[in-house]
Amino acid sequence: MKKHVAIAAGLALTGLLSPLAVGKTTLTVYTALEADQVKDYKEAFEKANPDVEIRWVRESTGVITARLLAEKDRPQADAVWGLAATSLMILDQQGMLQAYAPKGVEKLSPQFVDKAKPPKWTGMDVWAATICFNTVEAAKKNLPKPQTWADLTKSIYKDQIVMPHPASSGTGYLDVSAWLQTMGDKKGWAYMDKLHGNIAQYVHSGSKPCKMAAAGEFPIGISFEYRGAQLKEKGAPIDLIYPKEGLGWDLEATAIVKGTKNLDAAKKLADFSVSLPAMKLYEQNYAVLAMPGVAKQNPFIPVDYAQRLAKNNFGWAAQNRESILKEWSRRYESKSAPKE
């Protein structure tokens, strides 16, 4: 006993273990949430569950998905909080998710919850494609404001557009998936061939194209709605464009990794992720939530935003992800930005 106390005290002194963390369960949580979100989410969860401490492992959607798959035989994560539902479906196909119905899951909209009983994952919120258009830089270059996805293929926009790399970014993949689903395979790839001619770079983040547009690095960034709304609210000279052909979208969702040695703590995380306090945190960033009646209208996001979302077959998007990314890379990898 004395030996254990001495070890804990030594770890505390070296900074490897906080004195307050002694006796807590450390929960390793993989996430693709934006870096400016995880602090608030962690604080709220730990306040509600003082016996559990989150250790985040954060990366972009594609990187986190690949890491989880690589660790299939020796899982390192206890849970996933904030990853594309299409990615979680891939993990489920590999038998990597623990079925669990979080307390209060019945309050969520059924279409945002895995159909399995009990579910393997539960939705949090929706994020969708948006074009961020820098009006100042566009005026300098005499660029018209695009209104549609088709407009982005016009020759006037050559080398003026940045978008997320679909293998790295969930936002990039939801764009590609939506174009293929709404246009069909042949027309979808033909569209991306034309768009590629106008792309300056494919970057490894869903939010970065809008940040680059806001900073004036490029006049047009294909990104997602809430990052654009936040930047515009802070005074960035951008307009947000929601193409009329439909917006690619995905669900952020939560799941427990099968085989976790901290199942009780992981269940507490899943419970919190569907709770009203959690939804109020999501509401600060998203216009469509898994729990009805919580979201508030953002002045920079259209009132009919939910109706603008393209039809999305999540099962198809998950099942075909590997083949789609392989073909995409074959065609367009030459303009991929270096990974940081």
C-alpha cells in the first residue's frame, strides 16, 4: 500500500499525474472535433462526472478513422466523441463498436441514431458544405460571386479555390460523396475533373479553406457552415454561399470502442453526449442537432438550412469510401498540400 502511495506521489511530483487525478478513471477519447471545441466539452463532461478524466486524441476525420482501423486488434481508444457517422459505420462493419443505448437516447431524432438495437453509435449534430467567398479579394480580381457548384468549374476561377482533401477531412469526403450521389458516378467524376482545374490546393482540414478565404489567401474556400458563420461574425469579409444543388453533409457522432477496459466510464461519456447540457454545447456551433428543439437560428445560416441538405445514403458513403478515395487520389493527388 505504502509503495502504491509513494508511486502516485512521485508521478504527481513529476507532472505525469495530477494529485487531483489520483483515483480517477482516465478515458482515452478519439475525436475529430475542432480544436477550439474540445476544451469546453471536456470541462462540461468532467464537471458532471468528476470521477472520470478525458484524455483527448484529436486529429482530422480521415486520420482518426485510419488510426482506429490500424488499432483494430489492439484498441487504444475507449470511446469516440465527435467523428463522422460514415466513419463509425466503417468501424462497425469491422466489429469494432460496443452496442449501447445511452440514457435519454429516446429524446433524439430517430434518423440521427444507428438503427441497430441497441445502437452502435448516436448522433450529435449535422455539419454541411458551404462556400466561403472573400468579397474584398474577389473584387480585386474581378471575380463574380458563384451561386452553384457548377459555377465553380468556370475558367475565371482557375487557381482561386481551396478545398479539403477527402482522405484527411470528413468535410472533403462529404463533398465528394454528395457530388457522386446527386450527380451520379459518371457526371460526378466529370464535375470533379473540371473543378480540379480551378483548385489551387487540397488542404488537410475541413475548416482551413474557410480560414484561408477569410484571411485573403484565396478568394474561395469550400468548407462547412459553422466555421464560416463564426468567421463572418468576427468580421471576416466573407459571404457564405449554400449552392442550390444541395449541400453535402454528415453527422458527428459518439460510440464506445469494443474491448475497452473502462466500459462504465465510456458509458458515462455516451450518456453525456446525448444529454441536454451536451446539446447546448453543440448548439453553439451547429444549426441542426440530434435533439429537436434545442438549436437556435444563426443569422448567417439560412432558415431553411435543413431542407438544403442533399439526399445522403450514409451506408453507401461508408461502404464505398475506400474505393472512392483511391480513385480520387489517382486523379487529383497532384494538388494535395503537404501534410503539416
